[in-house]
Amino acid sequence: MPGLPVGEGPLESGTAELLDRATRACLARVTGGVSPGALAEAYADWLMHLAVLPGKQALLAEQAVRTTQRLLRFAAECAANGGTAAACIEPSPQDRRFRGADWATWPFNLYAQSFLLTQQWWSNAMTGVRGVSPHHERIVDFVTRQMLDLVAPSNFPATNPDVLRRTLDEGGMNLVRGARHALEDLERLGTRRPPAGSEAFRPGETLAITPGKVVYRNHLIELIQYAPATPAVKAEPVLVVPAWIMKYYILDLSPENSLVRHLVSQGFTVFMISWRNPGPEDRDLGMDDYRRLGVEAAVAAVRTITGAPRLHAAGYCLGGTLLSITAAGLFHRGDESIASLSLFAAQTDFTEAGELTLFIDESEVSFLEDLMWEQGYLDTAQMSGAFQLLRSRDLIWSRLVHEYLMGERAPIFDLLAWNADGTRMPFRMHSEYLRQLFLHNDFAEGRYRVEGQAVSVEDIRAPIFAVGTDQDHVAPWRSVFKIRHLADSEVTFVLTVGGHNAGIVSEPGHRNRSYRILTTPQHALHLDPDGWLAASEQREGSWWEAWADWLAARAGAKVAPPPMGRPEAGLVPLGPAPGTYVLMP
């Protein structure tokens, strides 16, 4: 009713909010969690500013005429030279869709050139519009690129020469196999089963088989202690905190590429957190719960079992972010349990967190919150969809062409099987993570609170070993590098080749692996990423070896291995690794 305060009319405020949340949650299921409001706002910002820029409009019109002329000239040269001509535009080095020899023949070369020129024009149209916010510009450029990739000539049998040749050579059997693959994938999707071939990779059978025992369990974690592989071990143990967004065993994959096995073989006592896969009943678990029941509980258990006053903590991805917050809180309270901090593709400052920030603004976060509010969690399929969009050309369209049009199943290997074994994220925790870190950057800016006290990265009083990967779309290395000037500690920064996962799983002997490394002392002068690149040392091989040497120099003398668990302190071994939480569906 007009004039009535909220809560005093026929519709109470709580009922109105419930209706709003339910409506948006229903809409989020249709859109895959993407906020239509965020997209509309971004395109409206772009369109309104473009509308009052006659110069930019004239420039785009001129570019359209020149682009058409280039394409017509290319077509004329092809007609005069038997269907071939020098390309008028080359795809980016990362674009492998048009590399086959048949793409250089008529009319497929015309299809490819037309698509690439169109893509270039739209990129020019979406960027450089004066007045558009940088965030909105990235959104419209990204979304427009996704729509163009949808209609790329490589995606359709009639315009893809590789598919046509395969179809002719096999009499269409490739399409028959592709149809079977599509039906199988649909059936697996409907029954929430992992991709075909993943059955050969099971934790505890072929993956995550480094010997160990679960020595502690609470509602949120199982703590795995790995059996010693050497007669003596370093006095100070290593605790590894993986990301809770996926299962821990990316760091203990097959025996030949297990980081855990490598550390144990180098004489370290290693502990690993295995996170519980939360369900609707865990909706109210927050970041503080993950810190207290996760990292702090594990630190206490490791110290009790080993008797060591200090330990060396390592965190991967979100696990590294949580570990940094926990370490800052401990040091702020005067607790120096953590002797060193190692962070793998982990961000502490989120101002330049890569293309993932396309999905993070107030509109999108509130939209996701309503979806999670209804479910109690964010589902793994909803998260993986966002990550796949970041590299849709390779992870979606190229895969569909390869498996459904060419009829070839991509072989499943251990890292792919792990990637399909995702976990859920509780409503409260994920909301706090998105708002406090991604949206407001509270930790880097000194506003994040641990036990009621504001903490920041500079509270960490321990040497830091930080690793970035040069092709990371999730945690770009220049964002990871910010730990270098946020922390008031000695920082050894490593930049290794590879992506967010493959760059971290970089065992010794892996072909074509190299990295750059440089240590800067506490209170060092500012050094930007480009300056670091110029000053760092290039090395061939695996960064694992450099990290093991770095840990060995700080982990004390060799001692007899500690017991597996400590029953007299209530830490009785509960069963063999990999435990039970990692097997939760």
C-alpha cells in the first residue's frame, strides 16, 4: 500500500524477501548462475557511451569498410590463384581451430578469414569506448567473444574441412560414434556420473595411494599423516592445505607425479588436509569455520603428533588464501607455530584476479547468493561451468568438435579424472569468500577480521615461497605476485610454465618444464612484475626440487620419524589414507 512502511502492509518484509530470493534462484537455474542484470548493465553502459561518440562510430564504420575490402580482395586472389591466397589475418597463437592444411583451401579459407576478421572488428567495437567502466568493458568483450565462438565455422560439419574429410574417409561412421558419445554424455550428466573413462582413476586404488593414515577427523576435515620413506626425517613437519573447491589428491595423483610422495622421499614428514564435501545441512558453515575447524585444527594436531613447536605450511589455490589468513591471525595473536608459508597459485590480493572477476560484482554475487540460499551450497557443476567459460574455445567447442563430429574420445588421464571430481561450497562460506575477498579485497586492505581483530598480509612474520603459473586463468601470476609487496617478509617467488593445475603438478622429469626464481629479503625495495622478470633466474626442470631445497634449509636437523598419530593425546589412527571424506559423492 502506498505510504505504508515496509513490514506494516499486507506483505511482510520477510515474505517479500522470500519471494524475491525464490524468484531469483529459479531464474539462476535457467541462466546457469549468470545474472541477467549484470549483463544488461554492462551492455547498457557500453551502448549508451558508444551512442554519444560519433568519432568512435565513424572509426568503426571505416574499419567495417576496410575489413570488407580485405575480405573481398582475399576472395579475388583465391579466385585468381586456384583457391589459395596469403591470409589477410592470422589467428592468435592460442587459437588452434584453423591450423589444419585443409583450412588453407577454398572455400574453407574464406570461412576462416571472414570469421577472424569479424571477431577482430567486434573486439574493436567492444573495447576502447570512452567512459565505459573497465569491468563492464571486460564483460561485453568476453560475452561477445563467447557468442562469436558459438558460430565459428569450425563448429559445424558443413564448414569444417577436417570433419568433412573424416566423414568421407569413414563413410560417416565418425558421426555415428559422435552421436553415441553425445548420448552417453547426456546420460552421465543426467545421472551425475563422471565422464567416460574416469572409472579407471579411483582415489585409494590408482590415485592418492601414497601410504598414510587418517590421524584426526572433525566435521570438516580429515587429517592424513603420510608414512615416512626415509630412516630419518626433518625435525619440522610440512602441512599441506589444498583448495576445498576440489578434492585434495591433485597433490597426490599417480605415484610418478605425486607432490606428497616427492616430499616424503626427500625426508619430510607430511600431513594433508582432506576436506569434507558439504551438503545442504552445512549451509551455515562460514570462512571462520574453515579456518578454525580446518587449518587451525590441523596445525594443533600436527604439533601434538610430532612434538615440533613449529611446522611449514603450504596452501594451494583457495587453500593458500585461507592459509594466509590463518597465518596472519596466528601471528597477530603472537602464535609463531608456522615457520614458513608456501603458496601455490594462491591469491592474497584480488584486484587483478583475472577473467574470473567477470563474474564478480554486486549484481552477480547477490544472484549467486540467492541460488545458494535455495540449495544450501554451490554445486560443482555450476562452478565448473564458470571455469570452462574462461577457456570455452578449448574446453567446450574444440572438445565437442573432437568427440561428437570427429568421433574421437579424448583419452582420460589422472589430472582430467581429478578435475571431474569436484566438491560443493556451503552457502555462507562462499558468500563470505566472494564478498570479503573478491568483491571488497578485505584481507589485502587490512579489514579482514580473525577472532574479532583486523589482520592483513603484513602480519605474516615468516619466509614465503610463492608459485605462479604463466598460463593461469584462475589466479594470474601477476596477481599471485602481489604477495611480494604485501608481505613484510622474505619472499621467494617462482614463475613456472603451465596453467593453474598442470603448472603445479610439475614433477621432476616432466618434459618441457622450466621456471624462473628470485628471492627478495625482508624490507626489500618495491619490485614490479616486469622488474622481477628481468632480475629472476631462469632454470630448467621442476620447481618442486627448488621448493624441497628451500624447505630443507629451514626444517631443522634430521631426527627419527614421529609416530603415526598419538593415541595418548587422543589422536588415534582412524584408518588408511586416503580416508573417507575424499570418497564422498
